[in-house]
Amino acid sequence: MAASYSRLLAEDSLLAVEADDGDLLYFSCSPASCAAPSRRPPPLLLPLLAGGGSAHSLTVPCSERVPAAQLHAALRRALDAERGLGRPLPLFSLQPRERGFLLLQPGRSKAAQERRLRPLLAAHLPYLRVCGYELSCGDRVWQCPWGADGARRLVQKAEVDPAVHPAVSTLRREAVFGCWKEAQRVLRECIPFIPEARGVLELWDKCPKYPQKGNFPVIVVEGLDATGKTTLTQSLKESMRAVLLKSPPACINQWRKIFDNEPTLIRRAFYALGNYIVASEIAAQSTKSPVIVDRYWHSTAAYAIATEISGGLHNLPVHHHEVYQWPEDLLKPDLVVLLTLSHEERVRRLQSRGIEKTKEEAELEMNVRFREKVEELYKRMENPGCIPVDASPPREAVIENVLHLIENHCLI
Ligand SMILES: Nc1ncnc2c1ncn2[C@@H]1O[C@H](COP(=O)(O)OP(=O)(O)OP(=O)(O)O)[C@@H](O)[C@H]1O
Ligand SMILES: Nc1ccn([C@H]2C[C@H](O)[C@@H](COP(=O)(O)O)O2)c(=O)n1
């Protein structure tokens, strides 16, 4: 499979479009200037163009991470606000790796679609790769880059395996940071347009950089929303006479909403650095008493990966992938408990609680695939892994079970 795609890439550009069910459809096109067009008709474009419709792809080259993430988000907002261009489908270009959108419009000519696009893209055009698509000889689709001069382009051959989701290779760079320096770098670049980033960094500057755990046990509780983390962590705090901490910590919580509205790169850098700030609190407190932590790195990684990797469980990075490994520079807990609950019972608890839902909580309820991915990702985390605990029994029983687990693991 990979080999045949490699051959195609010598002449074509390979694109992946996110379909309605979140899975990916791969297709290749020939640049209009190439002498030999691809014999592989793109399954999405062919019927659309044959029926008199039009298509454009817009991708963002991502050499500079923060500006590329911002441009991608601005583009999404502009396209969402513009009626009459069709729904923008998420698009990945596999060579070079870029992300953007595909606009499909049945019954509208390429020229008409282009007329609507030009003013919308005017400000962004120098930083975008825009291509229209044309049908010729019945079953051949040509990719026509805007501004092409007709010369044959040299397209480098690349080893690409379309069996791997295109976002997997960008996770480390854009969503799951492997060390505090990476998260800090991203937030530093944000200071000019997100003043709150300076606030987070100033707090981080005051923290010790590689804090060590004290002699008391450190227990993390993870799980989807409404699985009972707050209930359990409060009880553990009381029964173990422990200190209860949360990630993100209270000192940066005031800025959480702001970062939640930023692109993935910036949002995840905020949560990542939040974990490192909590780590310094864990280190200090665990010299004096047991410490219970409500969410920590496993949540940051699991939600980031589940958001970035569209489609089903089969698209997730393989077991033991580097994104599942605990960052070497982050203080490790003694035990991570994962509360598991059936979807029905969790929704029942969410409804009985009845408080305002965050966007991601609402998505969890709506999107079974997303919930499945987060749960599966928690289970794939390593070094330390999560120990699943059934959260469906009555509160007292769950607490009792977790106390036993702590006794066995932490020898207290
Ligand atoms: N074992 C249990 N049996 C029945 N109900 C429970 C149990 N544990 C918690 N609940 C109830 O379920 C709801 C969600 O619990 P809780 O707030 O502790 O979850 P959470 O994981 O902290 O949620 P979030 O992450 O959204 O803050 C609450 O109304 C709580 O009282
Ligand atoms: N350490 C953390 C804590 C939280 N998050 C993100 C993941 C979800 O988007 C959301 C869930 O938090 P809650 O609604 O339970 O407060 O926050 C994270 O990435 N890292």
C-alpha cells in the first residue's frame, strides 16, 4: 500500500479529507502542469466535477507553528461565516504535511466559487496554498494551483503510509508536548497577542524546574467528566488526610477559558505547562502529607490526541507510541486511578448534575467515537499506566476499592 502511494507521489499530490463520520478518504490529483496525469480518479471529486460542481482546496504550510495554527483557525472562522461556499471539510495534505480545508460545491462553476473565495482569502493569500480542480478526458482530475505559471513542478517522492492518520506525525510538535521547554516556547510566542500567556509564564518562572516527589504517596484520579472524580478525590482527601490538588492549578484557572478558545497548539501548551506548575506543588506538599491530584498529564495527552485524530479507534497511534509515554521531566505519581463508567450511567450523572456543559463535555455526550477514543487513550498511557476502577458501584464502595488499591500500591 505504502509503496504504491509513494510512486503516485512522484507525480501527484496526495490529500486526505475527513468524511462526515470522521474517517479519512485519500485521493490524489495531478498538478495541471504535469505531462502524465494520474490514472487514479479521486473518488470525491470525480462525480462532483462531472455533475458540473466545483472544488477548491486551501492548505496552510506550517513551518512556523504558532502563526500556522492561528491562520488555520482564522480560515475556519472565515469559511464558517461565509454562506454559499459549502461546508469546509477538514483536509490534510500529505506532501508536504499541511492542513486546511476542501470546499465542495455541487452545481456551482469553478469561476463562480473562485469569485467568492478571492475577497475572503485576500488577506491570507500569500500564506496559503490554494488549488482549484478541473475535470478533463472524462475521468481525469487536474489540480490547478492558484498562481501557477504552467511550468512542470518538481514534486519530491516521499514515503507516506496512508494507513497512518496524517495527524499522528504532527502530534508531538503540535499537541502532546514531551517536555516543558516545548510548551514554554509556544506560550512565549503567544505573548504578543495573548497577554495572559505572560501571566502563565511568570508563574512558571517561579517554579522549580525538575522537582522531586517527597516520601508521601501521590495519587492521581483520571476519567471522563462525571465519572466521579470530584466525589472520590474529596473523600480520599478526608480519609487519608491528604492535600487535594487539581490540574490545571487554581493559580492559572482564571485564564483557562481564554486558552480553551485558542487553536490546539496553544490550548494544549497551556494545559501542559499547567501540569508542570502542579508538579512543583505536588513536590512541596508530598514532603508533608499524601497528595491527591484531580486530573494530570494523562488527561492532557488523552484529550489532545482524541481531538486531533479524527475517525475511529483504528486511527489512533499504535500501542507504545511515543505520545503515550510519560514526559521524562514531569514528576511521576505513585498511582493513577482511572474511573470507568458505562456511557448510559455517565450521561445519567451528567444530567442529574445539570450544570453548564463545556464544549468538550457536550461533544463527549454527542460523539460516542470521541468518548471511546479518550477512554482507550487513557488505557494506552504508559510509565505509569492508569489502573482502571469500576465507578458504577455506590460512592462508598468505589472509595473503599480505591483505598485498597492505594494500600497495595503505595504500601501505606
Ligand atoms: N459512585 C457514585 N454513584 C452515584 N453517583 C455518583 C457516584 N459518584 C459520583 N456521583 C455523582 O455523579 C455526578 C458526577 O460526579 P463528580 O462531580 O464527582 O464527577 P467528576 O468526574 O468530578 O466530573 P467533572 O470532571 O465533570 O467535574 C455527581 O452528581 C455525583 O454526586
Ligand atoms: N490536566 C488537564 C486537565 C484538563 N484538561 C482538559 C481536557 C478537557 O478538555 C477538559 C476537561 O476538564 P474538566 O472539564 O474536567 O475540568 O480540560 C487537560 O487537557 N489537562
